[in-house]
Amino acid sequence: MTEAQNMNTWRRCLWLALTLLVAPWVQAAQEPQLINAINGYRGEVQRCAGQAFEPLPPLAADRRLELPVAASGDLQQELTRVGYPMVTVQAIILSGPRDAASALQALSESFCQILLDPQFVDIGISREDRDWRIVLARPLLSAKLGDVKTEGQKLLEHINRARAQSRQCGKQSFSATAALTWNDSLGAAAQDHSRAMANGNFFSHLDRDGRTPGDRAELAGYEGTHVGENIAAAQDSSERVVEAWLASPDHCANLMNPQFSELGAAYGSDPKSDAGIYWTALFGGR
């Protein structure tokens, strides 16, 4: 064997060794890629089962929800065993998708209503070859919330802290901008909408009478010329709400918009509703 043949043989062996090392890493990387893909899907307006769904904040990855693909036991018992205090949980089993992109396609075609359900806030994904287990869940509300006015002011503080720093919202860049001031008219409109979502068990910028955020602000007596709205569900603290909005390009852009100078915010809760708690931040500018 010549020196050149020896070198080629050594390179082939090195390539095979690297392939064996890299292959498990590539396989493992598909789970976080699917979480990112699902969050991208949830972050845009979607049509599913003949309905339009609002953009949603991203789901948070939770290792406790990464349950064995082949497990056949009771799902609630499995979550109790790993210490996840669930209220609602949904598991999806897929067989066949070779990667995250094909898995998302299968999910969006057959399970879009689950992916777009605003009550879910956490996700865990496990995979064995071409078998996937996607678990979406909502935990018990653990934070001790103050009254509506107190929590609205906390939301204002968290938003102003975020506006004080430059940041990237998806493809848009925003410089640090001025703090918002509280507006009672916007606060009243936000409280009414949060309570309506909780009591009516729906999640939308349009209320049951078809009114938009601008309509509701005007009816509450707000005289500004610019109005925007962020909504959230199932998050149990104002800090978590703002963190979720900052991770969503459209919600983040609303929050950082320098045209807005005022805010009203509130939550509404109803234990009989799917998400338990609903939040509204109504932005205004003059």
C-alpha cells in the first residue's frame, strides 16, 4: 500500500469516527429545533379548523415534560412522579417524521388546535428514531397575585424596564425608548377585556361583540390616536407575562414601539376557564 493510500484510508476512518460522534448530536438537536418551530408557528396568525388564531407567546421548554416515548402509563401519574404540578396536559404521539420540519408539518396538519391552544405554557419533546412524543401542559398557578390595580402597575414597571434597553424583536431592531405612563381609561378597558376573556373562556383581541382594542379604548374614554394591545393567558405573574411577550416578535415590537406613551393593564381570572387567568396590556399614544 502506498503512502497516499495509507493517507486516504486514515481520512476515511477519521470521517467515519467523526460521523459516529456527530450523528447522536444531530439526532438530539431535533427536539429543540421542533420546539423553536412550534413557537414560530404559534407566533403567527394561523387558520385552524375554520378559525383564525391570534399570535401566541412561545412555549417554555420544561425537562420534566420530556417523558419516554414508549411509556404507556397514566400521563397525570407520570407528571406527578417527576414533580410537575399540572392542571391541564396533552400528549401527542407521532410516528414517521424524520426531522423537526416534517414533524411540524404533521402536527400543523393534524393537531393544530392543540398547538394553538393558549392555555398551554410549557412543552417537552422526546424522540426515539422516528417516534416522537410532544407534551404540552399548564401548571398550577403558584404566584400570589395582588389585586388588579397592583398587578397592572407591576406590569407597567416590567414593561418600562424592558423599554429602557435596546433589543431585537424578531427582525426588527429597537432602540431604548421612553417609559410609559399609566392611563386610567386604558386600564379600565384592559380590565374589562381581561375579565371578559376569563368569564367567556376565549382568547382574542376581538371581544364577543366584535370590538377591536381601539374600539374598546375609545368607549372607555381614551382620546389618543394610537392604540395597540398585547394579551396573554395562563401565566401566573406579571413578570412571566412580560418575559413571554419579549420572546414573541410581534408582542415585543408592540411593547417597544416608541409611538406609545401610555398604558393600562389588568388581569382577569376564572377557575372555570381553560387558562384560568388572562392578561391585557393596552398601549396608547397621542
